[in-house]
Amino acid sequence: MKTVWTVILALFALSVSGFATAQAQANPCPRSAPRSFPVGSEVVVDARETPCRIVFRPTGVRLEPVADGSRPDPGRSVVRDGMGRYYSANARGFLTNISVWGPDGAFLTSFGGTGEGPGEFPSTGSVLAVYLDGHDQLHVWAPGSWSVFSADQEFLRRHPAPATRLLNREPMSAVLDDGTVLTGSGRDSDGKNFFRIVHPDGTHLQSFGPVNPAIVWDEYQPPEKLISYSGGQTFWAAANRPLTDDWEGWVAEEWTLDGEHRRTFRRRVPGYEFFEANGNVSGAMAFMHVDDQAGLLFVVFGEFTPRGRERAKDPARITPEERRSGLFTARLEMLDLRSGELLASDVHPVDGETETFMPWGAFRGAMEGYVYKETEAGLPVVEIVAIELVAK
């Protein structure tokens, strides 16, 4: 059976492609006045009613191939630089190629390729993880190596990466403005802290964020935290699965890069019931994205339906048809970081159609992201979308 995290990733892509969007600009979400939060404060978010709903508006920008190959497949992993250009990677059949697209979606160039030379990547069958730093330098993780390219796509350097083995797990890591790397896995730091900052060559720079000694370490599911970074000196982190049995929903923490814990938002979800079976965990956060400039935090997490809780006890007997419908719902929420108020909380079913969609992501420092899908002719397309709030 697929994990909640895997299924909800697909749900997000389906939701983006299906939402009505015209109302987003005409009926904006009302927001309360900002308030101050003392350093180290914890705020319980207990809202049952929210003023808005989340919509996904296509911006009109699409990264599209052509059948004759003059424009390549865009690939399933996409990042955007400060000039509005898109870098896409992991195109089917061309896992070691990286394509560059203009702000309007026009194809510009490709680079990379399979090999051991400068700017090339080994053909191991593993996907690449791509990141951008604050100087628009592109960082590419490949099995056993970490490569850096300039804003003009010139190869700069490559490091062996034995100490950054988890960095291909993009939700648990971020490249900071200065090109150093932040990871959020307790097991991958020093066993005592969740967070670690390293140089791309693996040199350890700093660890912080103590792990609660009461947390039980699991060899296959170590304690780890999703990371969302939009630039500057702070980042947000959240556990991607419950770490204790008194879990009530989701928790998001703001940290500085020098290790100060700024504040915590603890979201208590009405009617929430903790449940775990065979690797599927209710309340496991699938996605978190912050836009510090807008003061918004967007999260997605999964919940079992009553039928899903019952069937997950015996996953071996779940038929493929059953797996495609009715076992999970996904909750999408938006938090106002300036006031501490929950602005939206939308619940959507997870059904079989979601399994036809590929990974998704959002761009650093903006409430925008992308959807990967296929046309009726079987060609892959990346559609750029804005994540917006509409008053109910």
C-alpha cells in the first residue's frame, strides 16, 4: 500500500489542475492585523471556522516539449531562479539532463548529460536533486557527488558527497543563500540534534535543535523534519510524521540559522484521531512551504477515513481497486504567520486518479509552484501555478 505521503503528493497535482481560479484575484482573503510573538513562544491554533479557501491559479506559463525533440521533455523536478528562469530535471529517459526555460516558458538550453567529466552526472538510474542558492547558482545532488553551476550554467566545481547522503530527499533539506546546506534529519546530524549545516563537500559547520530523548528512534523511519526556506536568516521546520502519541495535528517551528528557536505554531485539528498502521500515519505532513514576504505558511497532511483505518489493519487484502478510492483524505491549510490565524482549511478526497500525476513542488520565496502532467498525446507538461486564497 502506498504511504500517505506518496498518495498526497499526487493529490496536490490533481487539485492544482482542477480548481476554478478566476475568483482568486477578485475576492481576496481578509487578514487580521499583525501581532508580536515573543522569542520561544508557542501558539496553539485551534480554529474550527476559517474565512477563506485555497485555490490554484494557472499563470499561463507552461514548459512543454514538442514531438520532434526540438524542445525536450521538461522533467519532474523544477526550480526557479531570481531572474524568473526555470531549471527542470529528471525527464523520463534523460535523468542526467537539465533544461533551462525562460520566464515565459520558452526553452533556452540544456546541459549536463551522462559521464564523469566536468558538469556531467553518473548514469545510476537515480534521480537528481536540484537547488538554487541566493546567488542563482544551481546545486545538483547526484549519487556520490554534489555539483555547482553558475547563473550562466557554467560548471564551477564538484564535491564527493559522502556526508550528504540524505540531500536527495529534498523536503528534508535546503540550500541556503550562501550555498551551504541545511538538513533536517536527526539521524544524519549528530544523533542529538535535528538540524545540521554542512558545506557541499561534507564539512560539518553546525548542529542544533535538540531531539527529545523520549522519541523512539526507528532504523527505517528516523526522526526527521521537513524544511522550508525562503531566504534570509530563518527557516521553518515540521515533523513529517508524528513523533509522539499525543499528536493533535501539525506543528511548525521557526528557527534562525544560528540555532535560536523563534516560535512554534501547534495546530489542533478538530476531530483529529491519531492512527498508524503498516507505515501509513494519520497526521503525517506531506508538504510544507513558506513565503516569508507574504507571511504565509502552506501545509498538506493526510488523514485516514473510517474505512481507511479499518482496511489498513490488513493491507495485504486491499485490492488495487480499493486502494484507489476512499481510504484517505488530504487536508490543505494556510496559516497567517503575521497574526497567527488559520486562514484556510480544505479537505479533499484521495482517489485513484491522483496516481496518474507526478511530483510537485513550490518555488522558494513565493506562493507559486508547478504541476507535472501529461497531455492526451502522452507528452509531459509542467504548468506553473499560483497558490492563492479566496474569501468564502
